[in-house]
Amino acid sequence: MVLALLNDVIEDVYRIDGLAVGLTCGVERVRFPASLPVGSRVRAGVELLSTTDSAHGCQAVLHVVVRADDMDRPVCVADLVILHVPA
């Protein structure tokens, strides 16, 4: 369930104007150090790890850490691969 939240989380962190679409191509690494309790509030940090030009646009790798309130360990740590296709 936490993985399904990642696209919504990263949309709140950054925006690129002039894109036709941003596609999540996959996840390079993902781990779940702690379980997410039902009803918990979550917050996330996003770090840009790399960008690479491709034939269809720009591919970015984002490191996302999702944390729940009142928990010491993160509930999800993932490296997302996103393809940004220009308009």
C-alpha cells in the first residue's frame, strides 16, 4: 500500500512545467524497515539521485523515504525510476 502512495507524494515535492507525462518505469530498490500502522499520518523526503537523457525524454532516479508519525524507523525506502516525457 505504501508503494501506491509514492506517486502522490512526489507530485507534492516537485513539479516540472512543459511535460506531456511523467511515467513511473519501476523501482530499483525497495525495502520496508517497519510496518505502517492503520490510520497513521505519513510524510516523505525525496532526493534526486541521477538524471539520464533517453530517446523519449529524461529519466530520473528518485530516492524516497516515507516515515510515519511517532515512529523511529521509516516505513518505506525506495529508489523510483521516473521517465519525464516533454510535451
